Amino acid sequence: MVVAAECTDQDRLLATAGAKPHSCLMSGNQAAKVKPPKLGMMTELARNDFLDIQIKKGLMEPSCKEDESILSLHASRNPEDRLYFWQLYDLMGRDPVFSFVTNFYERVFDDSEAPWFRDIFTALASKKYHIFMQTTMYLDCFGSGPLYSGGEQRMNVHHEMTRAKEIMTKAGAERWMHHMRLALKDETPRLNEIDPRIRGTINEFLTYFMSKYAGTFKFEDADINFGS
């Protein structure tokens, strides 16, 4: 889970978070119009780590790391082919990501049932800034180019050196998952308009990152699996 730390010079880019949700959606199964995908600050590292984990678990063959159809940032338009999270930008562009992240933070900032969780976010930064940072981090991983400056090192510093660490716990992770599951449930019909594979691939991406956090912050017993 990405929790924004104090603001930096990236504030000047906040205007990019003002894109109209779903403005890039096409009808039926047509893909959104996007610029060509590019590696971001985190794309290659996350891709390699994900594949290494899949290989270690016996879910993929070692040869997958030499398969251009898997490594490519371009998504196959064949609905029978597997979609990987580093290909998501190519398939859906930026607006759907901005939309589900916005939905998530609306829920977090309105969370009267768990003020201990909400108040960490409100203390760290504005809702607008949280939306911006989470959206740029996801898009960076999804292949939209270098948007999240500092990459994984920056993200780790945010989680380990700010008040964000207070919710890097089993309870915090499960509350985060609660809001994200609801946000994605709202957005799934729109995601399915683009490609039915997208929601499952986002689930896989979020489970991958939450598993990493669970190992680092020792909340392995939390319910962190988004499913398929």
C-alpha cells in the first residue's frame, strides 16, 4: 500500500491527476487510446521480481524470463492470452487507474469506522496528493513511463520513515484491502468494458505488492489475497 509522505517538487505535477475519469474508455472490447508504453522507474524491477516469485512457486517456467510476449509492455489483444500488470497501461491508459485510486481515497478519507486508519492519511498529506502519488506509482509499474521518481527506494522510505509505518500492520493492511476491494468492485464494470482480464491482473498486482509488505512488516497472517 502506498501512503504519501510529505510533499515534494512533484506537487507541480498534480494537475495531471485532474483527468476526467474514464474519458479514454472505448465501447465494447476496444482498447483505450494511449501513448506507446515505456519502462518506468519501477516497471523492470517489479516485473523481474514478480516473475522470480512465480518461478520459485512453480507457477511459471524459468524460460518465461526470455519470452518476449511475457516481457513485452504491449498487451496481447487475444482475450485467451495472459495479461501481466506491466502491460496494463498499454491496454487501458491512465484514466481508469486514476478513477479506482480516487474511489479508494474517497473511502479512506470518509472512514468514520476506523479513524485510527483514516487519520494517518489525513496527517500525512491531502487527499489530492495521495491520489496523485498512488496513481503515478501504479502507472509507473503498469508501463506508462517514468512517473514515480525515486522508484522503490522512495516508496520504502515513505513506509518506513514516516507515520505511514503505524498502519503497516495486520489491522492496517486489512483495512486498506477492505477499501480497495470496494473501490475495485465499483470500477469493475468499466474495466470489463475495456478487457475482462484487467480486474484479475490488478488483483494479481496488488496481491504481489501486499505480500512483499507483509514479509517486510511482519503481517503475514493478514488477509491480503485479492483472489484471481
